[in-house]
Amino acid sequence: MSLGPLYAKAAVGAVGPRASTLPDTVLRRSVDVDRTRLADYARVCGFRFADALPPTYPHVLAFALQVELMAGRSFPLPLPGLVHVANTITVHRRIDAGERLGIAVHAERFVGHPKGAQVDLVAAVDVAGERVWDGRSTYLARGAHAPEPGEQQPSPPEITDGPPSALWRVDGDTGRRYAAVSGDVNPIHLHPLSAKAFGFPRAIAHGMWTAARSMSALQGRLPDALTQAVAFGRPLLLPSTVELRTRRVGDGWGVDVRSRKGPHLTAAITV
């Protein structure tokens, strides 16, 4: 599903008065997984083809509802310019591509941040009334104001010692390829010129592509049920060469994706 029309609607609606509080809206939809699209997603993010959904894939299915909620004037922060700063997903069990999924999305925790205001978009995925997946995406609006102060959420620790687990060459078309399989056509990811309009020297990778790619590097070593908590750091400019570092932490993993200028992602995967 392309979200281009919703981004266009959000751009038009960014001018003028907005609500001062979060809407109490809950958006819902039922989804049958498109296996062709799922295979394309697996190819772009490095997952093996399988009937089980990659842990990050339900975020793609819920993201359209997130954008629909944020694109309206009843949402207090304009969608253009929002920065995805953190993400947490919990997979409660293996999800089969043949299962019909019920998805619900709402917003909460509209609070202040040292650089502006932030809000959480919360997603839940059910199968026949059973909760199988939860997600929480935290977005920052620089220079905005919120009705309540907020506390800084701790980030997963960086991994700065030892050799990298892998060296990735992230191609210049990665943003366009991920947009094609996720529907996220935010212009900062698609072309150097459209990215420059938002203050970036060239296009940047989607944060959720980086999160998915780092998790795919650990496939075969992760259980079906897990939690991945991610903090996004410096924008990953395209093209780039980055290092992946992984470390066992108890029964889980610490993950770090970085270049010479610092981390683009730090993550903790717990089981």
C-alpha cells in the first residue's frame, strides 16, 4: 500500500491550527498477508523466505494506520518533519503468513522532550482474539510543545569494543527499495533532492529497515517470542558503509550499527 496520498494530505494539513491534545481514536483493520509482498520485504531486509512473519513485518502492516492517524488535523503534531527516534516490538509467538490479522493503532504519551515534543504510536496485532504482537513507535517533533513534561527513555548500550560482526555496504537505492515493500514513501528516504528539502545532505535509510536488517543478521539464533527495543541515532546517509556489532547479553543480544561518525542504531533483544 502506497502512503503517498496520505503524506500529501499531511503536507497540506501541516499549515494552520491543530488540536492541542491527542485524539482518542483507535484505528482498526483486518489483514491477510500478501505472500509476494512478504517475500519482497524479506529480500530487501535480508530475511530468509518462510511462512513465519519476520518479527519486524507486522510494523509494516500497522504503519499505514499510524500515518492515517497522524495525517489528520486532530493529531497535535504535523506529520512532515516527525523523526522516528525509538521503537519497541514484542512478538508473543510465531505468526504464520496464512493467519488473518486484526490490527489496532492508537496514540499515547504526548510529552515534552529537550528538543521539542514526542508521542508514541501504539500498535497491537491479534489472531482470533489472541494477542500475538505489540509495537510502540516514538516520534519526535523538533521545536514543538507538549502539555506535559516527559522523561528521557534510556537507550540500549552501545557496543564500542571488539571487531565488527559484519561490514555492510548500504546502497543508494535502499530507501526506494524499502519504500516499495513497506509503503513508507517519506521523501527523505527516496532521493537526494527531496531529502535536501528537509535538511539532509542526501537521502537517508528508513530506521525500520536498519532495525529489520540488524535482526535478520541474527536469524536462526533467535526464538519465536522476543522483544526488540531500538534507539535510532545519527541518520544513515545513502550510500554508506556501516559496521554491525552484536554481543550476547544473557539469553538475548545487544546490537549496534555504526559508522565512523557514531551509532545509527542501538538495540537490545530479549527473550
